[in-house]
Amino acid sequence: MSVMPRALLLDAARTPFGRYRGGLSGIRVDDLAALPITELLRRHGPAGSGRLDPARIDDVLYGNTNGAGEENRNVARMAALLAGLPTSVPGVTLNRLCASGGEAVVQAARALVAGDADLVLAGGVEGMSRAPFVLPRPDRALPDRVDLVPTTLGWRMVNPRMPDEWTVPLGRAAEQVAVQLGISREEMDAYALRSHRRATAAWDAGVHDGFAFAVRTPDGNTVRRDESVRADTTPDKLAQLKPAFSPEGPVTAGNSSPLNDGAVAVLIGTERVAADLGVEPLGEVLGSAVAADDPQRFTLAPVPAVRKLLTRLGVSAEDVDLWEVNEAFAAMVLSVLRHLPEVDSAKVNVHGGAIAYGHPLGASVPRVVVDLCRHLRARGGGLGIATACVGVGQGVAIAVRV
């Protein structure tokens, strides 16, 4: 009887996450997508250990949310070509909005377990600084006016059949849910401060060494660390920020994730490939779950996804050693934890999260999955779950074991 292959995260590389219009904004999005692939080839290919034949890669799966700019026309395939992979290596781009890169990791793992592949590159990219304005095609030949539509984030060209409550801005939707749960501005700001302080300490302690790599930019500068981490954030500074989505609302720029540029690539393979390459895997993908709720309640969609995944694994929340919750908003994380009281908050985002590191949509979930594996390994191993909310009412959860 044949043994089902295991889906192992063999190695991963990511760019630092650049702030909006920051250090990485001069790099085309398709070039940005190629950078972590190039880094993995440098480590394991002919220019590195020499044990990885690039032609052995069965597929490249990348998540991307925008798809309207330089990452159009299947950025996974473009990244593979730009990184110098053989033209025989295919690529596919996936879009589950904020969980797009996580979907790439999950689909890669499924391909391995099903026996459809032995070695896959999975990850994601988002260049939010370079998201274009688009011009909708007019309904008549000579319109009186035309309006450019920004594509950086959120709803655009909304179908009028959609109920108004479904299409409120993401921050406003997060705010409405949190207010209904009685979560205060002070709690959100305190959570944001925690994220920045932990992320700062993690960078200072070298936690991200071996994952994030320095990027040389077209203007001759080098980006070495995530640019949105604010080491100087204080409670007073956060308290002074004005509401971002409603006149008296608790959600501000300070307790929300920023707009960012970044890319992540993960080498996922079987045990045989790991042995051939001589690498110690970062971890194993055990399973995943997706769920959905009303679009305006997207911040709560991770809750049923997590519960579904725990049931599939046959474990309880108490069995989980670490959690990574992608911090779209402090309001979102606190809302999820309010609905999952069995989750020990001390095990959540132990080195900070996206409020500090940044949230380059397509690259965000691969980052939290890899960070989860690395943090578990530093603690001697264990079971971890990464989860994220997704626009238009979805949630995803991914389990790993180290």
C-alpha cells in the first residue's frame, strides 16, 4: 500500500514589506514577484548548493489580489520567467483577495498530497503602491464624462444589485462588528501597540533572519526591514489619531494594517525532495478550511473557518501551540478572539502581526504561515494555525505541524 505524500515547507524567502509609496515602490510588481524566487534559487540552485535543478519544479502558484496593473496576465508565470526558471516550468495566479497567497500554499500542498506534483513554488505578491487607476468602458460611445477608478484596495465598480450594507468600506465594516461586540478604541490601540512592540523586538532579535532578505532598489538604496514597523509608537501617539472611517469611530490608521508592497515564495515538496536537497523542512501543511459570512461581517469569517479546521483535525483550540491571526485591523483580531474565547491570546501573534509588519494582500498569508512554522521551530515544534479574514465575507484557516 502506498503512503500518502506529506506536503513539507522546505524553505521560504520574502522581501521586507515596504510601506505605501516607500522603498519598494520603484520596483515593478512582476519584478517584485520574481525576487523571492530568485533568492530561493540562489540558496538551493546551481548558484547556491547546486542540489536543486530548477527544471524539477512542477509548478509556480502565486496569490495576487489586484491583477489590474503590472501583475496582469498571470503574474506567477511572469515571475517564473523573470526569475530565470526554465520556460518548461508553468505558473498559475490565484485570487481569494487577502488570502490569495494562502490559497496558493494550500493548492500546492494538495497537489503534493494527491501525487500530482513533487515540488512546487507557492507564494504571493502585492504592489499596492503601483496599483493603477482604471477607466471603465462607458455604456455609450460619447460619454459626457469619464471617471478613473482606483484599484489599491476595496470595492470598485460595484454592481448596483449588491445591497448597500455589503459594500461598505472594509474598515467601516470591521468597526461596526467591533462596536456591536463592545470592543473599545482603547482596546484596539493597546493591541496595535502590542503588535509594533513585538515586531520591533523580533527584528532586533534576528527572528526574521533567514526568511526576509535585503532588496536593492532601482534608486540604489537597500530595504532591509519591514518599513511599517513603528518602534517609536506610544499610547499617546495612537490616541491622538483621528477616526478613519466614521466621525466618532474607534478604527484609525494606527490600529489598522497599512498599505504595503511585498512578495513571498515558499518551496513546498515531498519528503523525498527534502532528502534530495538536503534540507530540514520548516514544517508540514496538515490541512485547511474556508468559510463565509455576510460580506460586511468579513472580520468574523475566520471563526467558522477555525472551528471547521479544528473539527477536521480532531483537536481542540487548547491543543494548538501557536496562532497567527493576520491583523487586517485590531478590531478584527479582537472580534475573532471574542468569538473564540477558548483561544489563549498569549499564543496569538507572539512576534507581532500585520498592523506592524504590513499587509501586502497577496503576500500576507504566506508570511504568517511561514512565520508560524519558524516560531514553532524556535520553541521546539508543535501544532499551529494561521487564519485570516478575507474581503466580501470569507475566512481561511491553515494548520501546520513542526
